[in-house]
Amino acid sequence: MSETEIDLASWDRRTHYEMYRASELPHFSLTASLTVTRLLGAARDRKLSLFNAMLFCVMQAANAIPEFRTRFRGQTVVMHDIIHPSFTVPIEGERFAFCHAGYHEDWLTFDATCRAAIETASKQATLDSETEGEDQWIYLSCLPWLDFTSMTHPLQDKDDCIPRIAWGKIVEEEGRARVSVNLQAHHAIMDGLHAARFFEELQKNIDAF
């Protein structure tokens, strides 16, 4: 795990960081509808995992934006060189388990890594977290049963600064496919501008997959 400590004294975001670190409700949540027609078509034509393909596009976007790789621990702020997906997978009894996979810029390597991680995680019988004390993750969920318009995620406390990203049911209408994508983030490390950049980058990745 490679990271760089940010010098708070010279950080141009310091005043924003200090204001929202002092807030009791410092998180914000945004949901946007994205077009996934080409991604859905590619997954069907090539018999790919649509979940893995969407996850790949999401992680490409998150790693491309520095604020999504920024974390704070007490009064120390760091930026990771790379962040990885931690997501949910279904298990018996209509429950879910946590799954962790390494992010790779190469699609085939990423897909293979995810398939292996999902196969292992799906055999779990309880909900256990193996990431306690680690923050090089993005937490992700997929709700393929619901076309939602907003979402909030559970948090450890007000200093929980790991972004949450979720997407819902893919809706096909008149030759177009769309999906709702939600982002929940800590305002001390990012603003609406960075969220908008994420959605823009994600749409670009989806179109280019």
C-alpha cells in the first residue's frame, strides 16, 4: 500500500477540510442517471459479467480523481496511489457478505481477480469485515432489483471518510439503457465539483468499455 501524506499547512483545501471535520453531519449524497447502452451490449455480446464490467468502470473513474483517493486518520491526511473495491456479494438466506478485490488497470486481469474473489466470498456464512483499520478501499453495492432515485449508506461515525458508491437496476427504454448511480462522500475531502467529475468520468468509461 503506497500513499503520500498531505501537508496541511500548505494544502489549498485546508479551510474546507477543517470546516467539515467539525460538522456533525459532514457527508453528502448524490444520485445521477447514466446511459449504459453500450456497456450492456458489450457484456451481452461478449458474455461478460455485467457487474464486473460496471465495477471496472467505477474503479477507473474513482482512481482517476485524487479526492477519491484521499483519506484522513486523526489529524493526518493521506492520498493513496491506488484504491481498491470492497463490495457486497449474495450468500445463502437472502443475505450478503463482503468481498475485496485488488484493482488492476487491465480489464482481463481485473475481471479474473474479481471472479476469484467473488467465488471465495460467496461461500461465507457470516458477515465479517477483513478491512478493519484499512482505508485503501471504495465501498460499493449493487441493487439490481430497484431503480432508485436516492440513497444513504450506513457509516461508522462522522469521521468515516471512505466513499460509498452504489448502482441500481438497469432500465431499458426505447433502445436505451440507463442506470442510477449513487455516491456518498465526506465533504472534508471532496465537494460537488469532484462528484460531478466522477460521474462525468464514469460515463466516459462506460461508453468506452
